[in-house]
Amino acid sequence: MNPFWKKTVAVLAAAGFALAGCGAADQPAASEQTPKPGDKLKVVATFYPMYEFAQKVAGDYADVTALVPPGVEPHDWEPTPKDIQTIADADVFIYNGGGLEGWVEDALNSTKNEKLKVVETTHGISLMEGSAEEEDEAHGDGHEHGHEHGLDPHVWLDPVLAQQQVQQIEAALVEADPDHREAYEKNAAAYIKELEELDQAFQKMVSSAKRKEFVVQHAAFGYLARQYGLTQVPISGLSPEEDPSPAQLIEIVKFAKEHNVNTIFFETLVSPKVAETVAKEIGAKTAVLNPLEGLTDEERAQNLDYIGVMQKNLQALQAALNE
Ligand SMILES: [Zn+2]
């Protein structure tokens, strides 16, 4: 339990609100944020996968809002005063954690909403250190990169760990709105079943793949790679804004040539320029591997969701690993 979470739990417990939420009629109407009877639970999630997981569990019993707008890359996003107000008005706040949403602690401190149920969906999951392993492989041992690696927040891209994130959300909604426990449990179970099927499809795909290495734009696929015994070679670090140095680029080109990598993956919300440079250098093609940090308008128009995008990722990886 990180100190912030501990503090939040302590505050909630001290205030006697651990089980407060929608329809808690016996609570004093001390603030205008107390939900009126019949109001839906107000859930605020940070960026796309958290929003979708929350929606799947909530079904019809909560209004779920995403803070990071569609098509916006979440690594550098910061909340506006209006976003802070949205959090202040909510019953449940859901975020990924692991350093992706670095603004969360400040934002929660300034909302002064003591009833807010805060859910860090990676709580209890042991997070990987940056991408040091992959980078060492690509850049040579003992090479100093001159920067510290943070924790890798990209947990949602592993269909197995994503199930734990869904369970965290389920537990929080049940606690905040016990009247609809049955619905939340049923919704979560149905969605977890879809994630299990996705996991099985990845296992099957990787078991017959010719190659285990893939080159991506930023180090978003570390958990996915670990789950299925693959090796991710990132051009950038944990955030897509980190530009690779010329020396790193040379190492990546060398790695790609040595491992017969014929596809360089880029992503939808970031400029593909660096990926295209690397691809051109080794005569490879580029393709999309989507880290699901947000959906583009096009993806939304196609009604793509987490499962749909992950199935496209599976197909893209399958093609690249078998060239
Ligand atoms: Zn990322």
C-alpha cells in the first residue's frame, strides 16, 4: 500500500465513509456533493482503458466520465481547474497509477472531497522497473543512459493483469454502491471472461510465432511481452516524448538487423517520424501497435474498444513475428 493510498483509506475510515456512496440516506447532508436518492453513482476515470474498464463494470448503474479527452496522449496530460472540479463532484475516482498520472496526488489534495473513493487499479500489482532489461539488450551491457528509469505503468496492455485492474474497480463500485453489488459482480465477471479469452488467443498466437522480438515506438508493451515470453525493443523510453539519442538509434537498427526484424511498430497518438526513420534505415515496413492510451476519432467511428484494439494488436504482432 503506498503512503498516499494509506492516507486516503485512513481519511475515509476516520470520516466513517468507507461504505458511503449512492443512496446513503443516513449520512448527514453536509455537502452539496452528497448524492440525492436515485442519482447515479458518479465515476471519474483518468484515461481510456480505465474509463472502459469502469464502464464495463458499472453498466447502467453509474455515469462514467473520462478526464483525458479522446485522441490525447495521457503521459503529458495535466488536469484543468474544470477537471479538478469534475473529480471534486465525483463519488469514485479511478486511475492507473505507476506514475502515469503524476498529477493525481496534487489533484486529489486540492479537491477536498473526503467522501471520494479513490481507486488505484495497479494497487497490489508488483510493477516492473522501466525498460532497463530491453534497453540493455538493445544498447549493450553497462552502458549508462544518463537518466533514471521509472516504474513501468503500462499494466493494462497485459490481458491477465488487466483482469486485476477490473477487479479493483469492481470492489470499489460495490463498496461505494452496495445496492447494486450483484450487477457490478455480474458485469465484472462477464468482462473478465472476455479478457481470459483474449489471453488465450495471445498464448496461442505466440506459441506458434517464428520470432519473439518486436520493435516499438515507446516502451508500452513490457507487461504484454513478459506475459507471453516476448522481447520488446523500444525506440523511445517509457514516455513517447523521450527522444532516442543517435547512439540508441544505431543500436536499435543493429538489433533489428541481427534479429531479422522486418516491422517497426508505431502508434496512433504520436508522430511516427522516428519509427519511419528506423524502418527506412533497415528496409523494414511500419505498422500500428496500439498502446491504448486513447482512441483516435477513426477508431471510435469503428466502434473499437479495448478488446477490439487488442485483437488488432494480436494480428499485427502475429504478422510481424512470422515474417
Ligand atoms: Zn505509454
